[in-house]
Amino acid sequence: MPNAADLLTDHPDKSTFDLHELSRAIQACLDCAAACSTCADACISEEGVADMRTCIRLDLDCADICVATAKILARPSPGSDTWRKLVETCARACRECAEECERHVAHKHCQQCAQICRECEAACQQLLTAAA
Amino acid sequence: MPNAADLLTDHPDKSTFDLHELSRAIQACLDCAAACSTCADACISEEGVADMRTCIRLDLDCADICVATAKILARPSPGSDTWRKLVETCARACRECAEECERHVAHKHCQQCAQICRECEAACQQLLTAAA
Amino acid sequence: MPNAADLLTDHPDKSTFDLHELSRAIQACLDCAAACSTCADACISEEGVADMRTCIRLDLDCADICVATAKILARPSPGSDTWRKLVETCARACRECAEECERHVAHKHCQQCAQICRECEAACQQLLTAAA
Amino acid sequence: MPNAADLLTDHPDKSTFDLHELSRAIQACLDCAAACSTCADACISEEGVADMRTCIRLDLDCADICVATAKILARPSPGSDTWRKLVETCARACRECAEECERHVAHKHCQQCAQICRECEAACQQLLTAAA
């Protein structure tokens, strides 16, 4: 059974990307979008939802930025290098969401979401470095 | 290292979903969104792009529907059961995209995309059955 | 200054759509996506956020479905008729979100969001009827 | 009949944004997302689709970035100032898409799309200036 990363190797355009780093970044963005969406929904369910407002907001923003980043990276032919600015933005959204989630030590979903955000931040940074 | 599926098990609301089927469907939708995006971009690069118009269109539509479905399933608390109608729509978009991709036997990216679309269609159908 | 609707009239494919109804539906979906996003964020800010959980959830789901629907309708060439099932899903999400928002009579943002959701539901239904 | 901009005035949080500039930017992003989606689909239909590859790609990227930007601006409560970096990215994507569309003088959809992209770029820049 193939996965989305396998398609990148069959793409007829020689890409400007390191395909290993590109696949990792796409996968990390998609996993982060799902994790942040679940964390937001879990925060909304918490008894202390009034204390989770910033977490919900950063989760929702991070999810939307991760989705856009994943979609654009998954279409890897060179149109321009605006992808760099988007990946930098994504790394920053992930870092801020991770910092907020890390504060909520009582919520396992926040702790797990923070780890996934940190992995996505790292994958974005690595992609930027590999394509420098 | 956790992944997005782990967060579902920590969600404070008892879900109406079978968590195993739910995780599989979310993951399948995200992988399908990435695969269809890459297949569309690869089709645009093909020398015979004029023969790939329908494939590009079904790829782009399938990707957008899969993203919306994944995001909504990743927020699993019961608001309504509109998710069912969306998952049915997603299964249909995946089937149509698979059927078109399967026609393009010379393009490995289409063949791989078709398999990933079929897996997403199956995961959507399975989720609907499990939550019946 | 042109707007997005003007581009539809220049599209080289003869469309299956009534262009007036199509433009109205795209615009209604985009306005509804923005309204539901703002209503969700406003609900999160409310002192009584714990009473707004269902409203936040239906707002977020409606916004994501409206975005996908608008994007797919804005690419109007016939690939398949899955758009019908998506537009039906969108109409339903809008109706459910409107019904919930209408309950929150103290919040003007909910009352306004409900009206915009109802307009989007009507535009979706009208598009389905016009293309029958 | 209210529109999405009206909801911003009822938002309970004092925003960091100039509401007039914020509404204009959200509306410009949504209109640009629709215009770029239609332009991409029209380019795919053109007889000379092989000459439109870069235009299709920049259209699709611009549409996805505009959607994410509109959704995040429509949830205007301060979580962080990552929105600035996203709006800068959006302005750049719009400028690049406009520059490419302007080259295709024979296609009215490209000429109209370019104007809408320029308006979105200007609205993004103005929002950044107003919130400086």
C-alpha cells in the first residue's frame, strides 16, 4: 500500500526540495493539524473551559496554518519561493501553540499536542535548512 | 512520540465514535488530501497535461473535501450528525477520483493516488458502518 | 474593479450551472465561513463560554464545510456531480448552526450569524433547484 | 440582512485591529480565494493549458493561503501576533499571482484575477500598517 510520500518520488518535475525532508514536513503538518483540532475540541469540553481560551485559539490557528502549509508543500513544483515564508509562519504558529499547551500540565491532550507541535516546528525548520 | 490518534483517547467527552475507526478515517483523509494534491501537481507537469484535465479537477476537489472531513472528524464531540453526510460525500469523491486515476496507467502517481483514494473510501465506509 | 463572480462569466467551459445562482452560493458560503468563524471566536470570549460549547462546535464545522463548498463551486467545470452532495451537506450544516445560534438571544453575534447561515442555506437550496 | 463584517463589531473582546481595515482584509482574502480558484479552473480549460502551468500553480497556492488568512483574521481575539507573518505571506502570494496573471493578456479571467489579487495585497498591507 503506497502513501502520499511515495507520490513525491514519481513527480515529473525535478523538485527544489530534499524529498525526505519534504515528506517529513508534509506529514508533520497534517498530524499537527489533526492534533490541534482534537486538542481544541477537548479543551472546549473541559470543565475549566474558561481557562483554555488562549489554548483553543492557538490550536485553531495552528491547525489552519498547518493545513495550508501541507497542501502547498504537497504541490512541490517551483512556482515561487513564497513557500519559505509560509513554512516560517507555520513553524512559529507551532512553537506558540506548543508553549501554551505545555502550560496545561493537567491535560494529557495538551501535553501530547505540544510534542506534536514541537515535531512540526522542527520539521519545518529542517526543511528550510535543507532547501537553503 | 505521540501522534494525533493518541489525543482522541484523552478527549473528555465520551464519543459516539469507535475510536479505532475514527483514527483510521482521519489518517486516511489526511493522506488522501496530500496524495491528491501531489497527483494534481504531477498531472499539471505532465507533457500530456491536456489529457489530464478531469484528473486534476477530481484530485483538487477530493483534496478539499478530505481536508474538511479530517478537520471535522478530528473534533469528535457530538454537535449533530451532519458528519455522516460529509463522510458519505468524502467516500464518493474518493471513489470518483480513484476511478479516474486508474485510467491513467502510464502515470505511477495516478496509480498510487488511486490506491490511497480507495483506502480512504473504505475507511469512510467503515466509520459509517461502525457508528450505525 | 471586478469581483470573483465576474470571472465565472469568462470561464471557457460551458458550465452546468446557472451563473447567477452559482455566484450567489459561492458568495454566501464565503460570508458564512467568515461569520461562523467570528461567532465561534466571540462565543469563546463570552463570560458564559461553558453554555456556548455546542454553538462553538457547530460554528467551526459550518465554517470548514462552507470553505470547502465555496472552493469547489468556484472551480465550476464538470468533473462529476459530487458537488450536489456537498452542497446538500453544506445546507444542512448551515441550518443546524442557525438553529443553535437562534437560541442565544442575548448575543447579537449569534443572531446575526443565524441570519447569514439561513441565507447560505437558501442559496445552497436554490443552486440545487436551479441545476436540477 | 447583516454580513460577516457586522459580527466583528459585536465581538466582546476589544480587538487589536482597526475594524474597518480588518473587515476589508477578510473580504479581500475571501474574494481573492474565489477568484484564484476560478482562474485556475479556467486556465485548466484553456486550449493552451501547457502555457498556463505556472499560473495554475500560483492561483492554487494563493487561494489556499487566502483561505487560511481569512479564517484566522475572522477570529480576531489576540492569541499571538503570528497573524502578522501570515498576512505578510498572503500579500506576497497575491503579488506573485497578480504578476503572473498580468502576463496572460489574452485571458480576461487572468486580467480580472490580477486586479483582485492586487486589491488583496493592498488590503493586507493596509492592515499591517494600521495595526503597527
